Amino acid sequence: MGVWEMSNLTAKGIRKTYGKKDVLRGIDLNLESGKIYGLIGRNGAGKTTLLSILSAQNPASAGSITFDGRPVWENQDVLNHICFSRELNQMNGNNANAMKVKEYLRIAEIFFPYWDKEMAKRLIKEFDLDIKKKISKLSKGMLSMVTIIVALASKAEFTFLDEPVAGLDVVARERFYALLLDEFTETGRTFVISTHIIEEAADIFEDVIIVDKGKILLKENTQELLDRCWHISGHEEEVDKAAEGLETYNKERMGRSKGVTVFLKPGQSIPKQYDVELQKMSLQKVFVALCGEES
Amino acid sequence: MGMKMRNLKFWGRLCGQSLGIIVLGSLAWFLFAAVGGRKYAGEAEVMFLDALETFPYYLLLTGSVILLVMGTTYFQVYLPLVISMNAARKSTAIGLAGCIFGIVAGILGMCAVIWWLTPGDIARSGRILMPLLTGGLLLTAAFGLLMGMLTNKWGKAGLIIMAICFVVLGAGAGMAVALTDGDKVESSFRFLSMVNEKVGLMFLAGIVVYLLVSILIIRYIRKMEVRA
């Protein structure tokens, strides 16, 4: 399996409603090939629903998904290029609980046309996974390993992973990130990874997509986003003057001291004459500032 | 490998596995009842060929039960799984319907071979009843698929509804037989098989119902939510 050609996966006006609840409210998104995207959002923001619709595993209530202009829905030629390896849930009755891992991977080998059997074998050995075990008997960490094996061995051009590291210990998580980067470097595949463990994964995300309450809050190059986010702290009056005219979030007060997160727009900067402390923000803190309760 | 081949590989294997289970189950039951039972009844000699001509009925009965269960199992386990692995829904539905049809065809094929090779009245009447049995088995398979669809849509409520329908139908048929004179039932059955032999009514009914249920499943699966 060689390097993929440049393709685009585009979502336009995606809405998803369950009963009276709007889970996704008008999502427009363009995923370019050859990137690792981080998809982050609070619980219930709509991340899994978005991924399942992008990969045509669930129908949208409105809107369209196209792959290089071709519709994704019920288009096997396009579906061959997509893999959504979602978190396996033993509690859900509608799944393959009674199946052994070996059988599950055998089915994956049949249906993913670019399946790399050797890679799957290598990963099974690397993770020391007992493939004769039933899925219902696996620990949370082992379930994550199965998800990762399917995602990586599928060799799909656009691969979505939903919480791939949930349940993995820190050593296994580091190993996953290394494997992902190796695979990305070798093939240029596009990965979209949803995760709550933001800080660890931030270094591998070229672009970050933040979903909040069914809408995309931002989609931006990770480094560019971090370059324009600052935390200003100091005396309340100084902070207010320094932050004047800037987009602010997450105001904190501690007596007469104040802290605020600012997002600089192109051409903006923080004035240097005020007696305030400036700190770079981590991706996790940016996310909390944007999506925390105070916002 | 194109999608058609992938579907054939997956659903074909499931079909083969199910047929294997049906044959093994029927064989166990047959050996116990037809051979062992007759031995137990004191027959000095059990003519294997005599017993063999009844084996298709064990296949049909075991197959009927398995087909009813299979519909629910496939909807609960394999359908969401295959769709989650990015198979198109229409081809998945066709694969499922084809797999179940393959099981039906396999059972009937085995019955036909055994009845054509064995002498005796049971084999002869079995050959005459083939269209009727084909239709009956297809109707059973269709019922199993419907059960699976309703269970998928409504969960346990769907399973309970179908089970109640099944019990009511069975009880109704039993009561009809009990209230009717036995001789009349037998002659009605002979008449029905004569009619069936000539026009294949039951056979046609089975084919039509199975096709309609297959189309229903294709339409249902198009909008099915998958959480594999």
C-alpha cells in the first residue's frame, strides 16, 4: 500500500436530530488529505455522531457528505476509502460481544479492501492481544487495542478513531502515538482522532477541530491556534487595559487579581506597557477556555 | 476483491456454518429418535434405509427453528458489524437475504437428494410435497427475518410481539386440527398436496413473501442507525 493521492472529504449543512434533540446543528467541514486532525469536544458535543455521519455509518437528517465531489452515502467505491473504528462497547446489545477477536478481525479483513494482514499480525503481537478471547471478556484497554488494530491495518485513506486511547495505560498510549506517526509518515493517510486526553495528543494534531453543542467552534492549525492564545494575569485594572478590544474568555478573579484568556485576531497584539504576566496556553487550556461553563 | 466477492465470502461462510449446525443437530436428533428409538422399541433389526427416508423431516424441523433464530441473530450481530466496516447497506441486505435463502436451498437440496435416492412411501410422499415444503420453509425464513427486523427496531418489545404471533398461529393451527375430524384432515392434506403438485401454490407464496420481506429489509436497513 503506497501513498494516497490528495482527496477531500467535505460535509455541508450536516444536521442530525434524534426526536426533538438537535445533536448536530448545521456542520460545514472540509477534511484535506494528508493530515492528522484532533477532534475535541465535551461529552455530548456530537463528536461520535459527526464521525459516524462522515463515514456513512449513520444517515444525517440533512446535508451532504462528499469525497472529491462524489457522494459518500451508499457509494461503495468511496466507502472503500473510509474507516471509522469506533470505541467497542460491551454494554451495547447490538454488537459482537459473543464473537472472538480473531473472528472480528477476520471480518474486518474481508470488508476493508486494503487490509494489511501483516500489519495486523504485527500489532496483535506488539499489544500482546489474545485473539482467541471473546470481545465480551476483554478489558477496556484491550478493546481499545482492537479498535487501533482495525484502524491502522485497514489502510483506509480517511481513518476516524473515536477515543482510541480510552482505557490504555500511559505506556500503551505513547506506543499508539508512535505507531500512528509512523503510519502517517509512511502513507500520508488522513486520521481524525477524537479524544479527551488532549494534552498528550496535542503534539500529533496538525489541525484541531473543536465541537461544542452540535456546532464546530473552530477548525484551525494547532500551532497557529496556540500562537494566538494567551493567558493574561495580574492586577485587575492592568489586565482590563491589556485585554481591551481583544476577544476574551474564561475570566478568573482572585481578590484584586484577575486572569483572562485572549484570542488574538490577525494583526492584533497584546500591548507591552501594562504590568501583566503573559503565559502561552496549552491546547487543553484553550479548549477549557472556549468550552468551559463560564463561556 | 470487489464488494460482491467480499459479500459472497462473508455471507457464504455464514450460510455454510449454519447448514453445518442444522445437519449436525438433525443428525443427533435422528440418531437418537429414528434409530435409537426404534431399537429401544424392540425392533430386532433397524433398516438404515427405512430410517434414512425420514431424515429430511428432521432437517426441515431443525432448519425451521434455526431459521427463526437466525433472523434475529443476524440483525443484532452481523448487520451492524458489516455496516460498521463500511459495507454499503443495500449490498449488505442482499447478502443477508441471500445467505438465508442459501440455507433454505441447502436444506431442501439435501432433502431432495435423500428422497430421490431412498425407496419407500415416505420418500415418495416427500417428493410430492417438495413444493409445499419449499414454500413453508421460505415462509419460516421470512418470518425469522421479520422477527429480526422488529427486534432491531423495537428491541425486546419486537421480539415479544413476534413470539406472541408465533404462539397464537401455532395454537390456532393446533386447535383447528383438534376440532376437525382426523380423517378429514388427512384427506384435506392429500388434496392440498395434489393441488400443490399441480400449481405450486405454496411454493409461489413462499417465494413471493420471501422476496417482499427481502425488499422490506433493504428499505429498513437504508436508514438503520449503527452502533456496532
